[in-house]
Amino acid sequence: MTDTTAQYDAIVADCKSVFLHKNKDYGTAWRILRPTSLTDQLYIKARRIRSIQEKGAQQVADSVQAEFIGIVNYSVLALIQLSLPEAAPLDLSAAKAEALYDQYIGQARALMLAKNHDYGEAWRDMRVSSMTDLILMKLLRIKQIEDNNGQTLISEGLEANYLDIINYAIFTLIIQNEKQHVT
């Protein structure tokens, strides 16, 4: 488990670095987005990844790795948006944004550790394309929950789905990093 935890933390450090740099460039302009808009942005990124996987080629220079990092970060943004009251100011200090980022990444990490214990790191035997499909499925679930005004009868809510998306995206980045180090 130590290996996975170290790999997970290294990926999170990369994702957080992108988040912090973009926060310096743009501030918290993302706060203007409604949660549904963040879901749609995530959906676009995941669909692009799937399209590239299916076609085996891409025409836009943004890497698939950068898209998975974007999926991690946009999922964290969605969790932050869901947690803040509607009346909260759009501008968050850099320190507050970072603290909220750390809070939700910490929740995702704790969930990863618990699920890895129970599932025995089954994700390591999965295909990246399957994880992309699972991310898309989770996004379709989120869209349905949003269309139902957040109400579910028996299913997990929005937060659980976003946390799973974060972990699947991080798992794909771990697998991709391992493949790069082998070749």
C-alpha cells in the first residue's frame, strides 16, 4: 500500500500545482460557474479522452494526461462549489481556495485507502479505457441527480460520485506514469 500511497500523493502534488498556478493566473473566476456547468466541463473532458482512445489519435495538442489532471481539479472545484452557500463571495483568498482543495483531496484519498483495502487494488488490473467509461458513467449519474434537484431514492449523492471520479482519474495517471517508466 505504501507504493500506491506515494504514487497517489505524487499525482495529487502535480494536480495541486496546476490548481495553484491557475489560481494565481485567474483567481477564483471558476466560482461563477454553477455546479451543472462544472459537470458539463468534466463531461467534455472525459468525452475528449474517450474519443482520443477510440480514434488512437488527436488533433488538439492538449495531452490526455492534462485532461485527467483537469478532471481531478474540476471535480474538486465542483465539491467546493457544492459546499459553499449561494451567498458566499465569488472571490476566495488563495489560502482559502488551497485549504478547500486540500480538504476535498483529503476526502478522496481517505476513500481511496478504504476502497483499496476492501477491493485489493483491483483498479490496477483495469484498462484505462474502462476507467474513462466509469468516469463518464459517474458524470451521467451526476447529471441525472442534478436534473432531479439533488434528490436520490437509494443512490449515492453528488459528493460520492465526484470523489470516485477524482480517484479514477488519479488511478489512470498512476497507470500512465508506470507505463512511461517501463518503456
